[in-house]
Amino acid sequence: MQIATWNINGIKARIEGLIAWLEDFAPEIVCLQEIKSIDDAFPAGVFEDLGYNVASHGQKGFNGVAILSRTPFDEVSAGLPGDDDDQQARLLEAVISADSGAVRVVSLYLPNGNPVDSDKFPYKLAWMKRLEAFARDRLALEEPLVLAGDYNVIAEPEDVHDPAAWEGDALYRPETRHAFRALLNLGLTEAFRACNGEAGQYSFWDYQAGAWPKNNGIRIDHLLLSPQAADRLVSCRIDKRTRGWEKPSDHVPVIIDLDFGVRQ
DNA sequence: ATGGCTGCAGGATGCAGA
């Protein structure tokens, strides 16, 4: 079972590329971030025509997450618990019982947090604390669980082309990296690092200053797995090709393959 | 190298992103 996560940076601007990628890759489940669309304007029919069920949790102008699944959803739940005043659409959870296995999947878009001297940084850290409580709760279910999305966290120096340039940035601050490790220490496995030892593998390249041709990237899109999912992890890859396409997102898809041992 | 692109909302440019 292939599960992908992709920050597409605007569903309207990326619809052509996303369709082409879905037709090529045909994953079972796709977690999308930064759809930048309200739910009523989300082009669900386009994906339904491609054989996907669609769940979206959007807002006007920015943020917004969605999940596409070839198998219908058993359950869908929007929002991260822990702050009733938080109106930002950044998390969507679904339970999917596919023929190839049953999984609980979360599409999340963790706050950027810059500038660090604004209220955005404490919002990010508080959001991460809430995510930790959410993950602890879901891990207690002892199910195959995939927390997929744009974490806006550079976890280690090997995940950034120029670490010195990111010193002090909200994505690389010690508090941010510490909160990410606390999440992992609940018993979650970071899929890409579990499968690939090589440094310098990125999932985001800025639009500015020729970051892509210079390979000046960062790895901030992650899939975190419960033990029951990690036991089934076969591979994790980053599909860099899309960054070179026409009108690309600044992020590229990251895909895992889980083997539930189903034999046809 | 100069916050140097890009998407969105809205109908000019300001905000948000990372």
C-alpha cells in the first residue's frame, strides 16, 4: 500500500500537475497540504473521476489539508484538539480499511513559526505540544497509524543544504527540533530516515534565488509511523521529479510503501 | 547578493510562506 504526502501550495494552481502525478503514481492514499481553498471550492469531482474518495478541511486563502483515498473512508475527523480558539485548518484524520490493509491516516500542516519574535513561534510550539498529546492518544489504540505532512521542521543538520543559514529560523530552532524529538520519542518512526541513511535528501526548495538548480533544499515533509505501521514499512522515497515540472509546488511528494502481507 | 518567487483574494497590492 502506497501512501503519499505532498504540500501542493494551492490546489487551483496545481491541479494539472497533481492529476498527472496521480495518473503516473496511483498511490492508494494521498495526504495534501496547503490546499488554500474552502471545502466548497475544492475540485473533488476531478479526483473522484480518477477513482479517489475525497475528504478536505479547508479555509479561505491559505492553509487547508485534504486526504484522497481509493477506498472509502470509515471515519473522517477535522482539526487538532486542545484549543477551541484555533481556527486554522491544519489537520485531517481518516480511518481507511483497504483490501491491502487498514490504517489510520493523518494529513497535517504544522505552522511555520516565523518570525520567531512574533506570536507565530509560540503558536507553532503550542501546536506541536497539542500534536504530541494527539499522537499519544492515537498510539494507545495500537493501530497502524501514519502521521503524514509538512512538519516545517528540519530535524537534523543533514536535512539542510546550509545549516548555518538556518540558525535561528523557526524551522531549525532548538525548541522546534526538541519538540519533534519528543514526538518521535513517543514511539514513532520517521519513515524516510528509517529507510535511507544518505544525507542531503530534500523535500522543499524555495522559489527564490535559484534554490532548486543549486540544490539548496531542506527536508521538512515527513511520515511518522506507529510501531504497527513501522513493522510493515518496505520503502520511503522522495519524488524530486515534480520540482522540475511546469508551475511546480515548492514541495515534492514523499511516498511510503507498507506491506500488510496480503497475498492475492 | 538587496526577502531576490509564488499563490491567493480581489480587482491594487498586501499577506503568507519557509
